[in-house]
Amino acid sequence: MLIHRLVVSPWQANCYFVRASDSSRQCVVFDPGILGEEAITSQLEALGLEPVALVGTHGHIDHVGDAHKLAERYEVPVYLSEPDQPLLTKPGLALSPGSAQMLPQLLGGTDELPPVRELITLRDEQDIGGLRVRTMAAPGHTKGSILLDVSAGDERVVFSGDVVFAGSIGRTDFPGGSMAEMRDSLRRIKGAFDGSMMFLPGHGQETTLGHELTTNPYLQDDFLEVN
């Protein structure tokens, strides 16, 4: 499994190209971001890759705002958890009032996005572009936030979206966010993966669960035990 990371959008979101092997030209694009279409297409061309699907860790505009453009350009489906699917066309539903007011400036005079050409709901486990993708519901940042446990052969990584970062976690103060749900998600994450598991977050650098269990203040018992 080969993974290429590209930082896109004004919010410095991580977009990942993942292919099952170095002999494959097909790849899956995780979190295509927004305002990064040309950078993504240029990088795909430079790497000789052909996307076969777009997958979102959650529905915030900085992670999937360009999904409709890239889906149309490459004629590929978009995979997203069901609770966050309305955000693909109405991103303001998950933004603060102040942030939502900026959408027309960001989107060229509108606060809505066109629908994607083909939308597929992420299930518990499915094959996407030669990758085995298992999902773990992890609400708290958004209602539909998920962790994506992705494997090819013996290789395996977790795309943690905006749930777990290196040293931090995603915000819970946007509409659809919940600190209580985030704590519950973090408790389940602690017991769901081996400490050596590589976590690739939606922002910032990669990490391992073991490192976060040792250093991340939001994964410590004194934080998680708060009701």
C-alpha cells in the first residue's frame, strides 16, 4: 500500500492518495478538500495515478468541498457516512453562523454546492479501489465522523479525520458536534486498535495510537472519565 499526502484548502487539510500496490495506477482519494482541485489533479498526473473513488472521513467543507468537481472530472463515486451526506450540498449546516456567512465568498456567490454525480454510503466494511475499508463510527466532531481502517494485504493504517490529531482532537463546538459523543468515541478508539497502529489525521502530521495514548491529553483517563 502506497500513500501520498497533499495539503489543501485554506484550512491546511490533508488529502491522501492511496493505492493498493506500487504496480497499480488506480488510487482512492481520501478527503479531497476544497480549493485544491488543480493541485490534486496536477499531483495525480505527476504520480501517474488514476482515481477510482473519493472517500470522506466526514462532511465538513474543508474535507469534501471539492468532491463534486473531482467526481465529475474523473467520473468516480463519492463515499461518505450517511449522517454527514447533507453537508455535501449544504455545508453551512455544520458551520457556526459567522463561518456560514463566509460561504458565498468562498463558493462564488452561493452557500450551497452541487450534488455529486454518484453518492455511496460507507458501510461497516467494503472493498474500494483494491483497498479493504472498515469504518468505525466516531461522532463528536460531526454526527457522521468516522475512522477509516484501510488495509491492503498485510499493510494497514487508520485515517482518523478530525477525530484524533497528533496531540489533540477535533473541535466539538460546531453544529452537530458534541463533547459527550467525542469522549465516548475516544474511549472506544482506545480499545479498538493496537498501539502500533498508524493514524493519518485530517490535519497535521501522522502519529501512532500508542504515542497518542502516552502524550495526547484528550486520551488520558482524567479527561475521558468526565461525564
